[in-house]
Amino acid sequence: MTEVALQSPFEPLRQFYKSIYPAFSEEGWHLTEQLAAIRTLKKGEILLKQGAVCTNVSFIVEGLVRMYIEHDDKEKTLCFFNELTYVSDYSSFLTRQPSKMYIQALEPTTVIETSYDNLQRLYREVPEANLLGRIMCEQLFIQTNDVHVHELKENFEQRYLTLVEKYPWIISRVPQYMIASFMGITPEALSRIKARIARPSKNKRVA
């Protein structure tokens, strides 16, 4: 009976790198794997706590996390991250200053972590890692900038419709009160928006 080879837990990250930069060398990948570590989080567990220095960049293999801050004894959700994306407080990570935010697992989550020192070593020893790092930072900037643009240009109903269209996984996997926090409204206001969207138009003819 032939045994089926088990896939390396690092394989999703390897495929992610290859999708961005197909020429990424096997030597570079082997060092990347050696300098990374697998971490599992329970639902509700904190990946990064406010006041702590962010020491890692984390690639989400499986699961879902949110980034949030505490203000006036309330939580304000800033962003959500799902599988095959990186999450980190890059400002804290790069400056080595205490973070102003939390990162929390919303589901059982597995991440691949690379520490600050190990990432700097990768940049020194693997030239293409610098390109990958730049591309991933650009993607994060585009994602966060896109969120802010929708905040400024759209009303709450339009923003919810944008979420439904562009990020359906948020609608299906995130509790409504967290979506409301992300949008800057109350859960009750979000319920009213959903009801208006679901309500048939008065001018629509019934077949």
C-alpha cells in the first residue's frame, strides 16, 4: 500500500510566493521556511496586544482575524484579514514601537510567522525577498486605502453593498456587531440598512 505524502504546512505560503514571483528560487524558499514558524490560535485569541511591540509578520494559512483599537472603552474594528493574506501592525513592526492596536482571531486560525530579525536576514541573503516584501506592502496599502476611499465617498448603505460585492466572506463569517463597528455605526443601524436593501422596491411589479 503506497503512503500518500503529506503536504508541508508551509506549502500555502510557498504557492503564494510563486503566484506573486514565479522566479522565486528554491534556495530562497528553503531559507524562508527555516526562518518561519507555525502558530495556531483559538477563536478569540489575541495575536497582537495593544502596547506590545509587533515582532512578527503573519501569513494566514487558515482562519480569520480582525484588527481593532480600543477608544472610549469601545472597540473600533479597522480591518479583517482572511486566508492567504499577511497581517501585521507594520508601523510597530518597522519602528519597533509599541502597537496601538489589537489583532484577534475570529475563528480557529493557523499562521506562519516570520520575526523582524529573520525577515531582515532574508532581505540580506535572498535578493528576491526584497521584491516580495515590496509587493506585499503595496498590496496592503492598496487594501487599506481602498477602505478609506469608500469611507469618504460612499454613504453607509453604499458601503455595505460594496462589502457584499467585494468582500462577501466578511458578510458570511463576521458577526454583525463587528461589521457595524467596522462601518462606524450601531448594530441596530446596520439591521435597518439590511432591511432596506432586502425590501422590494415599491415600483417593482410583481409577476
